[in-house]
Amino acid sequence: MNDFEARSLLARSARSSAFVLSAAFSTISGYARAAPAPATSAPTEEPATNANAVSSPATPPSVTAVPSPATAPTVTAQPAHPAKHPLPDEPLHPDDGRMGTHQEHWLFGIGLRENFVAHSGFDPFSTNNVLPQFSADAGRVLFASGQLSFAALALFDYGSVKASARGLNTSLSVSRVTAAAEGRYHFWRRFYLFGRVAPGALYSGATLSDPIAGGDQHSNSWTFATDLSLGAAVEFAGEARGASNRPRGWIGLDGGYGWAQASKLAFKSSGSDANTPARLEPVELGELAVRGGFFRINGTITF
Amino acid sequence: MSNDTHAVSGTPAQPGSARDRYAAGSLLRALITLGACAGLALSLGACSGGDDDSAAPLGGSDFNGGTAAGGSGATGNGQSASGGSFSGGGTTSIVGTGGTSAMETPPPPEKELESAFQAPVATDRFVWTANPSTDRVALIAADDFSVRLAEAGSAPTTVAALPSARDEDAALVLNAGSDDATILRVGADGELRSTMLKTHSGANAVTVSPSGAWGIVWSNAALVDPTLLDPTDGLQDLTVVQFGDEPVTTVVSVGYRPSQVAFDAKEEHAFVVTQSGISVIDLGDSPAPESLLRLSDDPADDAAARDVNVTPDGHYAVVRVDGQKTLGFVDLTNGERQTLTLADFVTDLDLSVDGKQAFAVSGGALVVVPVPPGSVDPSTLARASAPGETGRSVSLSPDASLALLYSNATTDNYLGILTGGGDWSEYDARAVDLKAPVLAVFASPDAQHGIAFQATAKGSSKGGAFSIVSAQTDRAPKIVGTDAAPNALAFAPDGQSAIITTRDLTKQRYGTYLVHLASLEQTFIPLSSPPLAAGMVPSVNRAFVAQAHPEGRITFVNLDDGSQHTLTGFELGAKVTQ
Amino acid sequence: MNKHWLCSLLLLGCGSRPEAWDAPFTPTAPVGLDNAVVVMDTTLARALVLTSPGALELREDVLPVGQHVVKAQASPDGKRLFVLSRGVWPRRNASDEHPRLTVIETDPAPRVVKTYELDDPLSGLVVDSENEWAVLYVTSEDSRTVTNPNEIFLLHLSELDRDPIPVTVQSLAGSPQSFSFTSTLDMPNGEARRLLVVEMQSEVTLVDLLPSLGNVERTTSQVTIQMSLNQQGQNATPAEVVFHDADAASGLDPQLAVRLQGDTNVMLLPLVAPSSSSTRPFSVVPNLVDVGGQASTIRFVNTDDGVRLAALVPSKPSAGLVDPNTGNVTSITLAKPFSGIALVTAELATDASGTDIALLWSNTTPTIGLWDLGKATTAATHGIDTLQVGASVRDVLNVPGDAFPTSKILEGQSGDFYVLDLKARRSSPMVTNGRTYQLTFAPDGQSRRLWAFAPSEEDFSSVELGTLNPTELHADSPVWNVFDIAQSGGAGGRTAVVLHHSGGALGATVLDAVAPDSANTRFYSGLAYGGLSHE
């Protein structure tokens, strides 16, 4: 892959990711802002403490004697301000100060993964060591205790590169499916660091276009792959209230080392092309190991 | 030892004129005859042209085959209306009684073709050839065919062998570009030494005395392009060379247009035949012209029409003039002249090798004249002829026992073979039909055979022909048609074999014939390049044929078995850096 | 810059891959060895050595050679490969690679056995047919500010540890155009030795190849012969040089002969004894011989009349037999304008007369001739028998090995070829489908087959030389080249490697060379990646 192609792919991935993230952000933000005022037509009977509790999560809830109904002053819920001039920062619900869904949630994310494959087997397929991939993940935080939590994810990465090797066209597509175990530590409810181990499988599909051999020859293989990474995520959208079930938006950045088992590059013809010479011996270009450092930037929606 | 080639004299056609002289008698008849003959001579003046092959070196581009030792006797071509005569003080004349007619016309002049066939220079061990373009002379050893090169002056062209009493080979090379000469000597040890001599400008001929003590370097007009000669170019300078450890040269002047050089037996004088007469050069400590012996008292005498033969001892000069019936005898010691009038026009003249006899062809027969004639009655002179052959030219064997009569002025297929001896009072003669016109005839050194060069016979598709005739035995001649015209001949000194070259530049056909005279057989050897000249190296029993090639080419032929060895690129060895 | 921005954005370094993966694959023409095929990967400065350990198996080894390979050449016995490279030019750093010559052997396993570093780049390489010498020389591709075009380096292949021997070829005005080696010649003065013949524009230089000679003496002992003047007055250009050893029976000195371009002359160069005071082993005495026309080729032959230089003159047509001793030429009229000659004495001679038998062929008429030179000057036919073949002959190939000593392959002008059985005097046409095919054999002939293929075609053929049975074969990719190699596993089998090349791809179809079958092959691709990946 040349620089232009890499940037193009990166740009496309970035644009896609940005679009999705923006859409998610907009959705989340809009949802947060447009949520109707709960029960504005009827006076609320909720104790004022709830609202106070929401607004000041750091303040212990004050206990206020509940006046008798006869002597209780009449509290009339103030109708919401007319929609014409909403108050943007007015929380819908008071912050309960809990981790809640900041920590324990389902998550769905997409992003861009940049791999740096220094193995010589990668040389025929790219003019540099970069293998960009589209990355998607989904999972659930399974366990939380205090600021620590543990999540399980499934990740999928896909990317391809093209180049020419001594004048012949080559291409390589790499797909990685991993199941990750992620340990998190929330420094704040909206920010955590994590470490992730993601074993899985990697599929590489290489193509060599040789006119003498009658066209394209392929070398495909599945290998064992594992990622080790460290990262951080920050919540940029979502209610402060921990109990909120509303989606939250996160941006994460992680990096680490992706290891994959080496696979043999033995190009064979599919045999379906009439131009393919008979008894064509595979072209062996050694081994390919898609391993090396990587970083990923992704956006996640949590529920 | 120089090659015993047939030194065919190179006197081309002489201008024809008639004038008869009567010892006493009718002035009127003389005047009438004179007028009639003059008129007839004028009309015949254009009949015979110069021979195409005469005198000039044959073929070649960069390479010069050199000229024969002893120089040449060529005196130029063309005819003129007037002939020579002998009169004046100190002159006696003898008139033959052959009868005269009122309207006698001389026969058409014979063509002296033989002089065109000059042999390259060979000494005992080497064949010498000069390369004017590289200023070198190649010495080719005839035994192992090795080639060594000697530096000469600028544009060496003429090479002459030098006799040497010591065991060495020597030659004199004339350098046309630097007006000097180089003496090259190769001793028995193989060491090559050279000496430079200054000569007069324009030298192109060399005559060396028999002992090798003296040499005359002179300028032969016959070897110069006529278009380059001005009438005032008399070529009168010549250089006298006294050979020795320290050669000395002296430039002297002689008469107009020298044509021949000879020495007396004691080598005290040199005689230069010029159009002015015979210049006598005193060969002493300071060589200088001594006198000019006139050959005629008539100032209108056309010297170019003379055929001058000097006896080998240098005592006499015998003069024939085309269109005349007289022979002139000049005593070179005192200048006294004597005239002998024969019965008929004298068409050719040759001397015996001892110079004691002159053989004149007159009236179709061979007339034997003692030299000097003294008071001999011309009518009593021995005459020899072959029945059926009216010869105009003669080729004489060195011992004068074989005379071959022929004529090339007309288309004559016949050859007269006369064998005699002594005074030729008795002789045998026969005429043979050679089937093709005879151009030139050569008698073998042993007087046993003769070879005739011939033109294409009528109806023949051949380029030429030659015939081998046996002189002493009554055998049929061997007639050989050739693809190309014969152009050069060399006899082995023992007369047992000969080499004949043929060439046709148009059709690029070149070859040489090895002739074994005793059996009258010949072997043809094709050549790759035009032959220039042929010669003999008797010491190794080989003949050589020099050919035209940018790098020089020569083929040696073994006289016994005919095996050949061709060497090309005499100076290639000089281009090897090792 | 963009990359750095991206990396900054990603907060981490991106890394990059080795440049080899970005380097295009631009191979030179493959070279076949006895048991391997080598393809030069010039951009990565390496040699891809393909061997066959067993049936239908192909193994690829990668060996480093110098950067910017300019030439790769196999030794005549197929055991070694010589790779000439220019290195990094210009060199700016000490670590920049020098020009070099790399010597590779493949038996028992492919490896670099020797590397020679050179001071300056050289592009010319020629290897002696007797595997004793190699010559490195300057070509027109090696232009620099100042170039010595006559500088050569001699490599003694029997002593690989010996540094290349520098020699400046002696010349008046030319530069080396062609090199050839004589066999060992008996010298008139001194030890028998071989000579390197260097043909230049108008000269021929002889370099002494006596191994014990010192460098200085080797330079000073050179002999340079300037060619003769042609009809235009210019020095002729040598076109071909042949040689013959001394023949004591006939008194013949060692001889060289030079055919001159566009000239009817042939230059004889006898090596005669030098002057008594000289210590040189020989002296050259040139002689020119006119063979009657422009010769198409020359060869020394033994005739019934002794050793002769045969010169074929198609224009006449004739053959001139030149006696090197005398320079005399015997011209023999030929029935056809034969233009090529090859000696087949070893294959056909039945007596010990010592005279040669030659194969004659023509590039204009569909006739070949067998010339018994023992009857060259005695028989009316001069000992020449003619045989009609189907087409004029472009070239004649020898069948390697000992299995078919009397067979020759005649490549026709039209693309067809013929298997000629010299003994049976029979030629069998192998008709192709009109294209011009390349023919190749196993270097040792062990597979008893020849292979015919046309580049970029998928179909090719193999002919069993014993039965002349062609087997049609098919490759699933256009053929680049075909090689027949020995299996390196020691089992003695043979493998045919059919190479395919397109852009950055290199592949090979492998099949059994002894019993080839398109249904029993294996196809190997991705050979250009050899050595780039890691296990």
C-alpha cells in the first residue's frame, strides 16, 4: 500500500468512524437535551430530597422531616419553562453520585486500528509497515467493585493493503476476531484506564497476480492471534447520574502489541481460470506474521 | 653473376628515307634517284608506327620492376624522311655489286620488339626490386625466398646489378626523387651495406663495365614519356661512377640524347652513342669527355634512324641506317670511318659476341661482314638465306652459329633457321611455317633452339602464340596458342629451358610457360597478377616472374620440375612489429 | 513529505520495505550451463540459478553478482559462468562497488568461486574454447574521459587465484575487434605455447599465452602484423583468422592465415625461426596469396598433397588450395557455390591417411558437399560428393556428445532444418511451420535430443536424434528459452527447463528431457522473487 492509499483508507475509516461517532454523539446529546420534563402536568409528590440528591451527588442527602399533609405547605410543581428558551445545562435528573452505568454497562464501539507489521513477510504487500483496519467491538462489563471493573468484549478488525512486488500486483487482507478480557479502573466516573487481553484468530488472504501463472494466485490462512493493550476511555456524553440507563458516549484510545502466529505464504491458483498452467507449483514467499505494535481509536456507546 | 636473359635490343622502327650514293658516276642519275627515293620515302613515312610495348616498363601500379643491367639501346620511335649517310674525311666506302634499280624502295622497317622485354635485376643470390613509393629495395633470396629490405633514396626506380670480384651481391639503385644513387652490397656474411652517391638529375639508366669497376649513370630518352620531353632536353648529362671502397662520381656532358653506352676492353674509355655521334669518355682519375666521333658528315643526317652496334671490346661501332644499303664502321680509337655498301637495303644488324663479325640482313639474306671490313669486296661476302623465307630481321645466338631470320614488318608466318659457323661459307638453312605472324624471335644461348613470339593467327580465337623451334635437328616446330599475348622471355644460361610470360589486361588472363627446349614441351603456370618481367637465377636453378601487385609479387619456378613459390608483399615483413 | 506527514499524524514511524521489492525485474538473456540455467537479475545484482535436483523438480538459488551486469557467459564446457559487471559508476564513496568479474560454478552446488575487482568497467568478455583463458576487454560501451581501447586483461582459468594479467595490445592505429585462441603450437624457438590472436581494424596482434611469462615480457613480446594494401590502397581489414600447428613431415612451420574483408587475397603468416640472436619464439614472415576471388571462409586442411589452406570462393565457384610453403594456389572448380566448410574428419575418417574430410554447404543453393581431401588433387571429381537438401543452409550445428558423432544439424534459410547423417549421406528434413526456430541441445548431448522453439510461441518441439521422431510439446505460457540440463541430484536424469518471462514475472515449465511429455510437466512461477523472502 502506498502513502496515498494508506491515507485514503485512514481518512475513510476516520470519516466513517467520525460520522458514526458524531451521529452517536448527536443522538446521545439530543436525547439528553430533548427528554421531556417528567410529570409536568401534575404536581409532584416526590420528596424534594430526590431532586436535591440528584443535583448534588457529593452532598449527602439531607434528611428533612416530612411535614404532615395538613401542615405541609402546598408545593406546586412549577411548570417547565416554555420550550422556546430551554435551559441547556439544567440536569434532567440530579446526580446520584453513583458509578452506576458509568461503570456497568453494555458497550458497542467502532474505530480505527493501525497495525505496524515489521515482519518481512508483509513486504510484498505494502510499501511500508502499516496495516490499517476497521475495528468493531461489543461487550459487557461483567463485574464491578468500587472503581475496578471487568469487561468482556468481542472484537473484530478488518483491513487490507495493496502493492506491487517487482511489477506484479499483490494484495493482503487481514481479519482478526478476538475475545477480550478487559480490566478497568475508573479514576473518575467518566474516565477509566484499562488493560486488555484479546486472544483470537487472524485470517490473512494474500493475492499475487502473475500473468505467467495465468492470473491471480492466493494464499489464505487462519492463525492464532492475541492482542495485549493498554488504553483509556473518556465519556463525553451521558447523564451524570449513575443510575441513568441512557446511552453514554465514550472515546477510547488504546495501544499495544498484536501478536499473530506466522503463516506460510504459498500462492496457489484457484484452478478456475482457463489460463492457469497445468500442475502449477505454489509460489512460496516464506512466512507472514501479522504482528507488531498497534493503536486503536474508537468510539463506544454504552448502555 | 647476372641472369643470362635474352637482351633483346630495343631499337624501334626507324624513319625511312632513301639516298643512294655512287662512287663515281652520273650526278643526274643520283639526283633523279635521290628525288624519287625521297618522294617515295615521304609517302612511306607514315606506314610504320612505334611499337606499343617498346621500351616503357610494363604494367604495375606502385611497384617498379627495374631495368635490365647493361642499360638499353632504345633510341625512340617514329620515322623521318631522311636517312643517315657516311661521308667526309677519314671515311672509306665499299660498294657492293648487288645491282641497283632506278626506283628502289626500301622495305618497310622492322619493329624491334625485343627491347620491350626487359628482365628484372638478379645477382647471384638475390632478385632486386625497387619500390618508389616506400623508398625501399627488396632483396629476395632465390634459395629460401626470404626477403630483406634495404633503404634507398627517394623514389628508387632503376636497379642495376654490379659485378663483384668479391663474394658478394651488389646493385646500384637510381633514386629518381632525390637525384642520387644507392650502392647496396650484401656480403657473404649477409651484412647489408649501403653507400649514397650523388648523380645528375633525371638519371634513369645504368651501364656497368664488365669488371664492375666503372658505371655510367645516364638518361635514356626512350624511357621517358615523349610528351614530357622538350626538344631542348638533350639529356646530355651523365655521371661516371668509379666503384671501389670509396666510390667517386663525376658528372660529364655528352652528345644529344644518348641511347647506348659501352666500354672498351681495357675499360679505359666509355663510348656513349648519341644523336650527335659517339661521345668518348676518358676513364681516368678524372673522367672527362675526350672526343666526339661523328658517324656521319651530313648535318641533316637523322641520327634517330641509326642503329648503332658497338663491339663488346669497344673497338668499333657498326652503324646501320634504315633505308640504306650501307654499313658504317667507326674505329672508336681514332674516329676513322669506313662505309661498306651492300647490294640491298640493310634491314637489320647484329654483331657476334666477340665483335669480329657483323651479321646484316640485306635483301632477305644474312650477309656476314668482318669487323672491320677492311678492303673486302661486298660481293664476296658470305650470304645465307632460307629458301621460302625473306627475312628482314635476325636473331643471332651468342656464338653466331645460329641465325633466325624473320620479318614482322609484314604478316609473315615463316621463320628461317640458318646454322653455320666461322665465316658462314657453309651453312644449313630451312624455313618453317609457324602458322601465325611472327613478332619476335629469340635464339637460345646454346644455339640449339629458338623461340618465336607470335600474334594471333588468322581464324584463331587465341590471344597470341609462341613457337619453339629446334635449330640443329630437323624437327617440327612446337606451336603453342596462348590465351594471352606473350610479353616476356628469359632463357636459362645453359639454354635448356626458358620462361615465357603471357598477359591480357583486358581479360585478366596471366600466366607463364616453363619451356623445356630439348623436348619442345611446355608447362603452363597460371598467375594471379599481370607479369611484368621474367629472369633467371642460375645459381638456384630457378626462374622468376615479377608481377604487378600493390604489395609486390614474384613467382619463382624451378626449372627442373616446374614447382613454384610465389611471394607477395615484399614489404609486409617491414610492417610486422616484433 | 506526504509520507512523513502521515507518519507524524500516526505518531509512530511507518517503516519501509527493502528496495528490492520495488525494483523491476529486467533479466538478461538466460545462460545455460551443464546442470543449471542462470538468469541475471540485473536490477538486484544477483544471479538466479535454476537447477533440477530430480525429475520435474526445480530449485532456485540466488547468488550475488556485481551491480549493473553487462555480460554473462558460460564456459564452453558448461561448468562455469562468468559475469561481468560495471559496479557503481561514478564512485563517490569508498563503499561504492567496483567493477567486477564473478565466477560461478554449479557443481556440486551453485556458488561463487571467485570475484575479481577491476579498476575500470569493462564490457567485453570472451572465453577460450579450451577453458584455459578468458579475456576482458574494452568495448565502445566503456567510453570514459580517457580510454585505452587496447587494454585487455587475461584471466588464466586454471589459476583462479591469480590476478587478471593486464596487457595493452600493441597497435599502430586500431583497437581490438575480435579475439581468438590458437591451440598449442610448436614454436620454432622455444616452448610450445598458445597464442591469443587479436584482430583489429587493419592489424592482427599475437599475444603470447605462455602461463609462466611475466607481465612485462608478455607485453613486449607481442607481434603486430599490419594487413596488406587492398586495391583501393588502404590497409585491408581482417575478417577471419585460422591456424595450423607445425608439421614436421612436410617441414611446415606453425601457420596462421588471415582472410581479408572484401579482398581476393589471403594473408599467410608463417611463424618461422627468428634470427639466431633473438630469444623470441618465432618471427612472422607474411605472404599474400590471391585465391582468385573473395573467399567466404578459409580453413587449414590436410590433403593428399599435404597441408593446404582451403579458401572457398562462392563467386566463381571454386575452392583454392593454397600451399603455405610456396604460396601456390590450386584452384578447384566446384559444382555449387559453397560458402561454408567444416571438418568432419573425426566423424567419418576410416583410414589413417591423415587427410581430412570436410562438409561444404551453401547459403544460396540447396546443396551440401562432402569433400574427401585425400582425393583433392588426384581424382577427377576432386573428391567432392554433393547431396541435395531441401533448402540453402544458414548454419551447421554440431550435435554435442558422443551419441551421434556423425550427425549434423543444418539450419535452413527458410526456417526448416535438416538432420544430416554424414555416414549414411542422408539428410532428413524437419519441416517447421514457417517460423524461424531456435535450436538447442544438451551441452553434453546426453539427452539425445534437440529442441526447437520459437520465442513467444507456446508450442515447441523435441526431436529424438536416433529415430528422428519429433515430439510436439506445449507450454502454457509463451516460451522465452529452452534448456536441456543434467539433474543435479546425482540420479543421472535430465530435465528440460522452458523459461517464460513477461514484465516482472519469471516462470519455468519443467519436463523430462529424455522422454518429454506435455502432460507430465510442472510449472514454476514467481522465480523473480527468489531470495527476497525469508522463511
